[in-house]
Amino acid sequence: MNGELTLSFLTRIAARYHLGIRDVLAAVTDVGGQQNLTGMLYPDSEIHLNAQARARVSALCHVPQHVLEQALPAWTREEPYGKYGSGPAGRLMRGEEVVAAWGPACPACTAARTGRDVPARRYLAPEQRVCARHRYWHLYLPGTSGLPVPLGRCPEVIDAQRQHARLLHRSPTAAHAFEVARAVTGSWWQQPWPDEEQQWPARLEATRPAEADPGWWKTAARDLVTYPEAVAIARVLVNPRRQQHTVAQTCGHLPYRLGEIPALLTELADQLQRPWLPRHLANVTHGPLFTWAHSCVCTRAAPDPAAQKALWAVHSAHRPRPLSDLLPQPPAADREQTAPQMIKLLRGHSLQAEQSFQTGLAHARAYHQRHGHLAVPKEDVPHGYQLGQWVANLRNRHTRMPAHQAAALYALYPWWNAPWSTLWQRTWHQARDHTEAHGPLQPVHGFPTTSYSLGEWLHLQCTRYPALHPEQQHLLTQIGIDTAAAAAARPRRRNMKALAEEALAHARSYTAEHGHLAQVSATTVHHGYPLGRWLAGQRSQQQRRVLSPQRQ
């Protein structure tokens, strides 16, 4: 069968000769009466054979090797070395990391192709998991030979497969778009389903085998149940006009939340037939869909290869977790289970990295308790820990972080990864604290209650108000600066008389301490006031004879 696993083919040969698969493997890899085979045999294993073992298989089944090479994708994929030196050798392998995606072949198609009612396994691309003719989904289950699931009560899955095939024919990036869409639906699958979600529970129940546990089936049937939605999302994301519209709607700003791109959420809701979806996704600030939108804006949806590679990249933190990590594994076929298996860690993440994150998070909590925010200057090292650099590193890779880490930081401080500078965020907190302590800012009168530097910063935000990020405008609104107030704002003006009196007061204080002003240089600072710079200016004005008699 075209695309069949080599071990599946050997299993069918064994059945044709009324033998067990172990007998065939022993004959194919026999070296001086010993089985030159490495690895353990499981129901979901694949085998790689060297040239001598492949020659034996070809002779055993009376099929030329070039025909087998065309039909079996793993036929010449590897040249394994055996345990007993030269001679025919084989290597058994299993797992989604080393064996390409596969599933059970359609029982009706297998019977029609082979003339025998014997199960088979085939390598399957995502669009090949549906047999539209006989209405089967080819479900991969780790530790088994797979499960063909009838789709008689789910015609939308079959329709989605036809749309998927057409999409792959039309667009060269459709395969990458489907991987992004599959990550999106996988992230939604892991979250608690909204009360409005009706299609997934119905589809899950319609496909569940009678003897299957509902909790187990919800884990195993993830790709089956979410397949129509993944195809629909891929159709939206692959559209170049949608990409350009996403860039245009953000006005050049990097998105902070998905609610800033309402047209994308509206189209997804229409395609998925879920009118409640925009409301549910508006506040999302992390995940594969947000990462795609962020990359779309960063690359400006350019058609060049580098931009397309960044647009369709799916980081390991966003990939759906393999079923072999989620479902219990049966014992090996050639030994009994003697000890309980340990739960695997998340792939792509190390225990050391997680411990390092927890250490940084503890310091971030302490900093937040003292300052009320996480807009930490990059050079800050509170209590000997480089917290500023730690936060800066996380901000640089916030779209690639694991979901639980991003959620922990968001719960601590929602603006930790805002798409503007931490200096802006710190100054905003200063303005908010001033508002709480001294009342409204009064932008119409030039912010008279603030310090000069803060008043200048606030006026600068008012002049740039239309070009600010929408979330920055929302933050300014919280301290009393909306569109109307920004348009009516006046600049913060210096009180020259008060400044002159302040300078003279410092000069008198310095004279009282030292008896004169002769030692004051241009760099002299007296009690935090730049007395030397001010006095140099007064001397310059005296030389140019522009200093007033009263000041003299």
C-alpha cells in the first residue's frame, strides 16, 4: 500500500504466511542464529532495515526493491547497525519525535487494495486523515495500531477535508498556515470551553466509541474534533488581503491584545460560525493566534522568504502537546509493565529553566510590592538580582513563552510586556500617583500642579496623542487626558521669578557655609541644585552687560 509503514507491511506479510511478526523479524535479521535487531516491539513501532535485510524482505514477498522503495517511505530512510557486526540488521523505533505522523489505513480501502481483512498503518499528512469515500477518520493513538473512527454523524469533518485539499492546491503556504491554525485550536482545546460552545461537545459525543471513557476520549480525539475549525482558521490566515488588512488596522503599532484587530476576530467568528468569539478573544495577549498577528505586523506581511518564515513559525511552547504525553502508555509487547511510568515534562522546556523563571518571578513580586509596577529599568539590580535584564529578556521573547509563565506575569502586572518603553510606563505611574495625591492634572492650564519635567512630558503626550498606541491613549484617559483634553492642553511654563529666587537662595546658603562664591565652578552642585551652572550663566550675562541691575 502506498505510504505504508515498513513494519505494517511486514506484519501483513507475516499474516499472509500465517506467521507472527516476531517470526518474520527473526528471519529477516537472522545472523548466525541470532536476531540482529535493536529496539523493542510495540504496536505503534516502525522499523528501519539495512540493505541486506531489505534484500531478504524483497525475496520473501517477491516484490522488487525499487517497487517497495516507491511504496514504503521509510524503506531506505536509515542504514542501522546491528548488535552482531555485519549482516542484515534492523532497528525498531517509536514516538512522534522519530517517526513521522501516521494513522490506521481505512479498513474498507485496505480490504479493496489487498483482498484481505488485515489492518494496516500508513504515513498520513493532515489532509489524508479523512477517507471521504468510506467516511472514516484515521486516528493515531500511541501504544496501539490506531483507531478508524466512523464519521457518519459528522459530515462537516468530510467537508473540511475537501476544503483543506483545495486550499493546499491554491496556496503554497497553506501547509504552514494549517500548522498555525492547529496550534490555535489546540490552545483553545486546553482552556475551559465557554458556555456558548456547542459544536465541540456535540462532535465529541458523536464520534466517541461506545466503550470509551469520556475523559480519555476528549484527550484522544482532539485533532478530530478541532479539524473543521483548524481548516477554517487556515483559510483566513493564508489570505494575503487579510494579512494586509491586519497590518493596516493596527496603524503600524504592535498589538498588545487581539481586541485591537476587530476585523480579524469578526472574520474568524463568521467562518467558525461562533458570533461570541470576538468577545471571548478580545483580551487575549498571548498564544499562537496573538503571535501570528504580532508577526504579521512585525514583518508587514511581506512576501519575501524571511518574512514568511517568521510569519508561519510555531514555537514549541505553542505546539499541541503530543498524545503520547497525555495518554497512558500500555506495556511493551515483549515485556510486562513492572513499574508505573513517570509523567513526561513539557517538551521544549527544562526543569532548570522553570526554576530560573520562578526565581525571577519571586523577585518581580517583591519589586511590584514596593513600586506598584514592573517597568524596571534595564540596569536595575535590586537585592543583587538582575531583575531589569530578566524582564527585558522576557519582553523580547514574550510571544514564545509558555502559556503558564505569560499568565503568571500578566496576573502580577498586565503591562509587563507593553509594546512601548518602560520609561514611558514609569512616567505614567508617576503621573497617576500625582493625580491621586493632588487631584486632576488641569491640562488646559498647563499642568500647574506638577513638576516642570512631568508637566513637559504630559504636554508632549498631548501633542502626540493621535499617534499614540490605543492602549497608551486608554492609560492617559485613566488620569484625565482624553482626546478633548489633549487637544486643549497648554505647555508647562516656567516661573522665571520663582526660579531666580530659588537660585539666589542656594547662592546665599553656599556663601553662608563657605564665606564666598569664588570656588564655585561650572560643575558645582549645592544640595542637589546645579549652582555652578547657574552662576556661570549669570557671569556670562554680566560680561555681555545684559544682567539687570536688580540681579547684579
